Amino acid sequence: MTNAVPTTAKGIGLRSERGPVLIAVMLSTGLVALDSTIIATAVPSIVSDLGGFEQFPWLFSIYLLTQAVTVPLYGKFADVLGRKPVMFFGIAVFLLGSVLCGAAWSMPVLIGARAIQGIGAGAVMPISLTMVGDLYTVQERARVQGYLASVWAIASVIGPTLGGVFAEYLSWRWIFFVNLPLGAIAVLMLAAKFSESVERRKHHIDYLGAALLTLGCSLVILGLLEGGVAWQWGSAPSVLIFALSAAMLIGFVLVERRAAEPVLPLWVFSRRTLVGGNLVSLIVGALLIGLSSYLPTFVEGVIGTGALVAGFTLGALTIGWPIAASVAGLIYMRIGFRDTGLIGSVFIILGAVLISLLPIDATVWEAAAASFVLGIGCGLAASPTLVAVQSTVGWDRRGVVTGTNMFSRSMGSAVGAAVFGAIANATLADRFAHPPTDVAGHLPPSADATSLVLGGHTDPTSPTAVFVRSALYDATHHVFLWMVGVAALSVAGLLLMPRRTTELTFLP
């Protein structure tokens, strides 16, 4: 048995068989990784079945929003109650949401079920990474990062394949039910092999801060996603929503300054390593959701492939990521976290540029190659910055800083889904408002016309299909162009970090 004892715990001990626990953590991570890769490739089939193309960004936004706003709470609870009960709760809620998603009969119901899934995922990912931070030293994490990254590689192959097979030959509903056996195995292994001892003392949970953070972020996402669609950007509802969100977030900051145990401590925004690492995480989250949401749509709706092939192009990103993460673990021990991340930022920008240059007659291989390059960049940037963030604190604060980093990524994805969705919807609305005369009488209302090419419901050579495909290309192309600008910001985040951060000590 290999014992892992936190080096900075005050009366807190942790003893585990690290190998079996790592396998269980990898399974837990796979629970979320598999869900992410499967649903991205099945979106066209879901839209074709349930309708609501204008609403489909909510499938990502609501999931990411509920995940983001709960991560800080889970991080705090993990430091107070221990990692194990928080992980069990997260897996249970995630599986409940999966069952409800599989049974959904309309887009609004599916969106609601995705919100429940997000509440569970808010615990699974950050607590998995926190447990790894507990069990392994900075030097050991260079090797363990490769193991964790391999989970995404496996999911990148299994996920898109299953998603495509279910979407084309069975039903998209099975993409959610497949989570059940994986979650059950992870729970059984953690229950049998992971043990911890936590010092019990009285704590003050910051419920007011959590409520203000949740409501403020929710209103931001609502305003971004529905602005220009349900109401005009400069209209009274839009102004009111953003004003209320600003007031709540300002109130959140004021509450956190006085809270005895804040849900999101403000000191995490006052250290260069933490600020830079969280900004990189924010940007990576936005890029991931942009690609996951719109590359399969581009490949299936514009290039004209099936869901299985569209999933392959997205899978290229999640193959590139773990390969780069494994290499990053060796590089950052030699040149430091920041410089390794800067190498990654070059690949991130290059990948985003390649994606933005995809023409309307692009091939599947071109789309997959661009996706792979972006994945290489994310692996070289995201993994070192996370380890750098964790290395600044001891056991009793590692849950908070890991949770904050995951919160940043989730908020980046949530805001990214809202912004990119607004861009795509606005482009489609403009194109569909001015169709050619031979197409005008054949279009379904609003953006649901995209189902004509996503679902293969019409002759691909007909004037209507050609027009819809052209409009969908414009929408996805505009999203990809904005992704280039977001990618460039990764350099700024990395430059905020100290050049050498391998042996930091943190004094709050």
C-alpha cells in the first residue's frame, strides 16, 4: 500500500491505495468526458428530432452555467467535509440528470435535465483533480497528467463513435443512458479504495454569496444568449437584465469581503499565478465550447457528412489534447509552467486560424487537422497552468483553488456558448430574412430551417438546401472568426504568471 499524506494538513490525514484510487478518479473524469464528446456530435440529430435550433446553445450553456456556479461551493465543501462525500453526491446528481435527459420529450425539457447534469458535473471534475493534487507531488503529477489526459483520448474515440452510432442507427437518447454503468463502477471503486480523515470543526457556509454568484452569472448568460433573438440588444429587457446581473455581482464581491468563509475567496484574484491560470482556463473553456458546438454542425450541415464522420473531426481535438498534456508534464519540469503554456498558446492560435480558414467546400480531413492542432495547444496550455495553480496552496485550500480554476473554465464555456450562439443566431436570422425568391416560400420559420440540411430532409442539390447550407456556413464561419480573437487572449493570461512557478509557497 502506498500512503499519501497531505504535507500541509493541520490535523487532517489521508490514506489511500493510490493506484486503484487513480483508476476510480479516471473513471469519474471519463463520466464527464464521455458525455461531452457524445452530445456534441449528436446535437444535429437532437435538433432534427425535437426542433429548436435557436435553443440548442442552451444545451451547453445551461449545463455549463449550473456546473460553473456550483464548482466554488463544491470546492469549499471538499475542504470542509472531505473529497469523498462531495464526489459521491456529484456522481449521483449527474446520473439523475442523465436519466432525465434520455427521457426528454421536448427541447425545453432536455435543457432542464441538462441543468441537473451540470449540477452534478460541477463536483465531479474539480474534485477529481483535487484528489490527484492530494495524492501526488508536483513531480509525480507530470506522469499522472498523462494518465488523466488519456481518459479524454479514450473518450474522444468512444464518445464520437457511440454518439454517431446512436444518432444514426439507434436513438440519441442512448448517449445519456450510457453514463449509468460507468458512474456505478466509479462509485463502487471509490467506496472500496478511497479513505480520508478530515478534522471536524464548525464552519460557516456562505449561502448569500453563493446565491448572488448564481443569480448574477445566470442573468449574464441569459442576456447574452437571448439578446438579439428574444429582444433587441438595446431594448429595456436587455438593459435591465445586464444591470441586475452587474448589481448582483457587485453585491457578491461586497459579501465575499466580509464573509467568514467565502465561497469564492477574493485572494484567489490577487496572486499572479492564480489570476493567469484562471484566465487561461476561461479562454480554453470558451474555445472548447465554440468548437464542440459548431464544428460538428459545420461538418454535417455544410460539408454534408453523417453524425459519425462529424464526430471524428471533433475527436481529433480530444486526441491532440492528451498527447500534448503528456508531453507537457515532461516539459514544465524543465522550463517552467508559464513557458510551456506559451508554447501551447502558439498552437491554440494556429488551430483557431486554421479553423477560421475552412472554406465551404472543405474536406473532413482539413477540419480534423485544424481541430487536432487546437487540441495540441490546449493540452500544452491548460495542464501546466492547472498544476501551477494547485502548487501554490496546501491541502486545506487546494479544493478552493482547483474549484476556482474549473469555475473559470466553466464560465468561459458558458459565456462562450452564449456569445457564439448569439453570433450564429444573428447571422442566420439575417440570412433567412432575405432569401432568394425561389426559396422564400419553402423555408420553415426561423433557424429551424437548418434541420433541412442537418437532418437530410431534402434534396441537397435543391435551391432551398443550397441556400440553407450557405447560411449555415456563414453562421459557423463567423463563430470561428471570433474564436481567433479569443485564442489570442491566451497569451495575455500566460504573461500574467511568473516565469518560474515550480516551487511556490503560498501565504494568504
